[in-house]
Amino acid sequence: MAAITASMVAELRAKTDAPMMECKKALTEAEGDMVKAEELLRVKLGSKASKAAARVTAEGVVASAIQGQTGALLEVNCETDFVTKNDSFLALAQAAAQLIAKHHPADLDALGALPHAQDGFGPTLEDVRKGLIGKIGENMSFRRFKYFSGDNQLTAYLHGTRIGVVVEFAGDETSARDVAMHVAAMKPVSLTSADVPQELIERERSVATAKAAESGKPAEIAAKMIDGAVQKYLKEVSLFNQPFVKNDKQTVEQMLQAAKTTVKSFTMYVVGEGIERKVDDFAAEVAAQVAAAKQAS
């Protein structure tokens, strides 16, 4: 059986807000599997227990640039929140987003090779990045970007510097930008229920099945409970079915119909999404240093 460390319990607690002992029990039952432990807590404590998607650990900023019907969304990472307020770092991120929109690089390497000069560094974006690492004293990297082009109109919304959304649309820009703001707030996973990834549906069905089994209801009722939970989930995570944040009396789809606007797609970046920060075990580090010192002597 996998050893359950205090740092593992602390990490699960930070992600779920569940009580410490419940986190330890879930990790023990899941044999140290963090994802499985989260699902077990959702079964025991309800859907509010899982907050992993809203709690990101890496630092950095999201930047966007739109030039007519071409645009870009970019995430740039750094080590600490302090650097995300540094003017040179912010200028680097914005310049990179504008370069993507203008030149459409194929990948991150191609992005770094584009011409750029800043703070006395250059002649490429990569040279500027390396120069700022030496100047600021902290590692920073371009993590991911998306280039937009075509016949659709584009609009962007940045929630501070940590969440960025680009919406491709046809119609009224104000309404489309309201949708971008809605996406940043409500974090849908798809435009419609039919577009929700099967993997997410199966995960939700698994949780619903476990809850139904714990309820002790007859099989027929349990099956209806499971189907109802899945259908409720599909409505909650699909953009068009969500209540509009500025007027919860109508759905996003109804708002768009009234505005004669069509949203074709949306892309959202949340800083650090999917990145797990290393949790240092101070006691283990000290013990390792003591052991190393003994060996050396």
C-alpha cells in the first residue's frame, strides 16, 4: 500500500476544502491516487468538495492580442506572484501575444525565434526571455498559445491577468464580449451539451453511480438518479445552457438569440491550469541533509 504523507493530505485538502481526516481516509482508500481520492470525496461530501479546477498553483499571466480577424491567446509562466506585477515581464507577455497574432508561429520554438528587442535584450523573443531571467532572477517560460484567424469576428476578455478568454462570433461585439466575461466566471467546458467530452461525462456518471449505490434505493430509482445527475451536469457545464451571469432569468443561448449574435467557439486559459507545484517536505529535506553530512564525515 502506498504511504500517505502529510504533504499529500495537505495537497488534497487545498484542492477540496475537505476535513483533514476525510482527506487522509480518501487517500488511503485510493492507495495514494490523488484523482481517485478527489472522486471519493465528491461521493462522500458532495460536488462542492472538488475545487481543483478553480485552484491553480503555478504563477504567471494570460495575454491576448486581436488585430482585425486574427488574434492570439497566450500563457506565460513564472515562479512567484511577485514577478506577475513586474512591468518588464508584463511587457514581454504582451509583445509575445502581438507577435503570435501577426506572424502565426507554428510552435513555441518558432515563437521564440521571432524578432523582438526589449530592456536592452534581443534580437529575438527568446533572447529577451533569457535576458529578463538574468535581470529579474526568476525563471519564466512561454507555456501555450492559440492563434485565431478566419471569417469570424474576435473579442477577448481578461479577468485580471490570470484568466483570459477569446470568443469567435458573428453579430454584436458587446454581446460576444459579455459571453467572454461569462466564460471567465462560469468556466463552461463546451458550447453545448452534445460537445461535452465523453471522458468528463463518464467521470460524472461514475460519481453519480457511487452516490446512488450509497443511497440504498431500488435499482430502477437509482438508474433514474444517475441519469438525472448526468443530465444536470451537462446543462451546468455547457455554455448555451448556463444562466447568463448578467441576467439569470435567461440562458446564454437566449441572450444571444435576442442580440442576433452567434458564438462559434470560445477558448479559455487559466494560469497554471493542469500544473502541480512541487510541495516541499521540509522534514524530509532536513533529514536528507543530515544523512548526507554524516556520509561525508
